[in-house]
Amino acid sequence: MTTMQPEPPGAPAVQFPDDAVMVDVREQDEWDLGHAPNAVHIPLGDLPARVGELPDVDGTLPIMCRSGNRSGRAVQWLIAQGYDVVNAEGGMLAWHSAGKQMTSETGAEPTVS
């Protein structure tokens, strides 16, 4: 019998302010195309080695990815490590669709792929 992992705590990505400090766990190429302006980039695979780089925020730290799947895994792991985090449900796809502020590293119009 397999045990189901509980759903990580989450909140709709669009509820966070445009200038929210959050962690984006997508890959470098995804980040470069477009991300929230005050996001900190720590790819999911690098998270265990870079956990000391998590920003210090007053309250719960949102974790973002493209759609909410990778960030959900990150949230589960971070909670097990004792961090106060929440999954930004819908991820950058929802953020972008809602017209929230974005920036890119390419100089082109920010987008989500």
C-alpha cells in the first residue's frame, strides 16, 4: 500500500503582490524568459545545497514555478526542514495570465514558456 503525500499548503499565485519576495524554482532558461520582479532564483535541483540563500521575509515565503508542481515539491521538502513556505498555485502561468509585473533577463518582453 502506498501512502499519499499530503497536499502542500498553497495560495493562488495571483494573490501575492507584484513586488512580493518569493523563490522561483524553475530552470535557468525559464527564469531568463520571465519572472516576478523581486523573485530569488534557486532551481529546484539546487535547493538542498542553496537553502541558506532563501530570503528572510516577515511571514510565509511563497515558492513559485511554472504551474505549481515543482514548487509544491519544494514546499513539501522545505516544510520538512522547518521553513514557513507556501506553494504559489498556478505558478508563473497564472501570474503572467493575470497581467502581473514581470521582468526578463533577455531584454525581450517577459514571457512564460
